[in-house]
Amino acid sequence: MTLEYTVKTANDVLDGELAQSLEEVMKLVNVSIDTDVTPEALFKLNKTQLSECLSSMTYVVVLCKDLLKGSINMTDAMKTEHISFQKQIIEQQNELLKRKSEELEAVPATVKTELQSYCDAAKKCLPSSGNVISITAEEVKKAVKSAVEEEDRTRNLMMFGVAEEGDEILESKVLDILEQVDEKPRVAECRRIGEAKSEVVRPIKVVFYSADTAHRVLRKSGRLKKTENHQAVFLSADRTVEERAARRKLVEQLKQKREQEPELYHFVRNDKICSRSKD
């Protein structure tokens, strides 16, 4: 029962049954204004008239009691609903605080990784002569740019084999796939990579808010092979052009290894081909 319904019902009773009962009393007392129904006016009635008047007034009291009871019940229901709504707000606030805390906790690790990336990039990209490093502003700029791009990629992953449709809601597709590996992360961005062609299914680039999220999803990506609708979906890290070339070369070497030594189980781990017994 809503508050609007309760108010409407009360007004209907006041304008209907209560008004009718009061009119009957006023007729018995022979007055035209309800305030004229005084003890002196009632004293003039005979027993029969007084009995009818008392019956009408009793009916009025019962109606008022029912209306009051309904109002109390509605007030209790509104209090319960208000408390439930407050609990939902508190839960949402706690969830927002938790997510903010997770993002803040990821900052130190990200800064540390970024500084290490800058250092590694400088070692690789800057020419050196003995203990003296000869650098130019352009070389430093390239080194820093390379390190930043490498750091940015740690929050990304690529999805291959996801059917492409003209009016697709891409984020919904991505979230559905992530749920298949028991993950419900927040996605910063997702988009198809490359030019749309009818005969080609373009991969999807997914960007998360932290590198830890991307790594966690990748570790669980093997579960997709056991799903009913996403067996053909494959997840990988977001690699640079050079990294992709090195990966293709590594895959070719893995194929050759499997052909040459079929009695062993061969796999890639940490960008190296590893082998072990099938037993």
C-alpha cells in the first residue's frame, strides 16, 4: 500500500461514509452545522433518536480507528523502506571507498615499475663509452617515451576471436567474457583494433585501471577453453611490434620443437621454450 493510496482512501472515507454518518446525526438533532451538535441539543432527543445517534457516532469512531491504524502501518513501512535505502547508500559508499583504496594501493607499485622502466630504457637506448655516458636531449626523449609506452601497456590486454557485429555493444561483450573467468573488473576502455573488413574479425584492446587487474585476468584466461560460448576466444598481453615479432618467432620454434620431440610436452614460459615429460 503506497502513501498516495492511503491518503486517497482516507479522503474517500471522510467525504463519504463519515460525512454521511455526521449528516444523519445532524438531522436527528435538527441542526445545520456540525458544531451545533452539543450536549444540550442531544438532551432533547428521545431514546429511539438517541440510540440512532449513538449508533452513527460509534460507526464514525470505528472508521476513524481503522484509518488511524492504517496510517500507523504505513508510517512503519515508510520507516523500514527508509532504513533499507540508507543501508543501500552505505553499501555503495563502502564499495566506492574500497575501489578508491585499491587504486591508491596500486600507485606505489606503478611508480616503482615506471622508474625501473625508465632506468632499463636508458640502459638499452643510450650509447655509452666506458664509464662515461654520451647522451643527447633527443635520445633521452626517445628513451622516456619508450618507457612510458611500455608502462601503459601493462594495464592492457588483447582479446582475439570475439565475433564482430555492426551494432555491437562492445563493453557488454567484454564484461561477459571476463565474468566467464570469475572477474568483474572496471574497464577504462575497450575498442576494436584495425580497419573494419567483412572477412576479418578484429581483435579488441581492453584497458584496465591497474596492471594487477590485467595480469590477474590473463592468468585465468585458460578457463575460457572450458566455457560453452567462448572456447574460440584467446587473451594475450598488449605487445609492441617488436614483441609481437619475437613472439611469432618463438611460436614457430615451439612448433618445430613439438615436431622434433613429440614424446615430450613443450610450452612457453617467461618467453622461453620449456619441455617436460608427458607422464
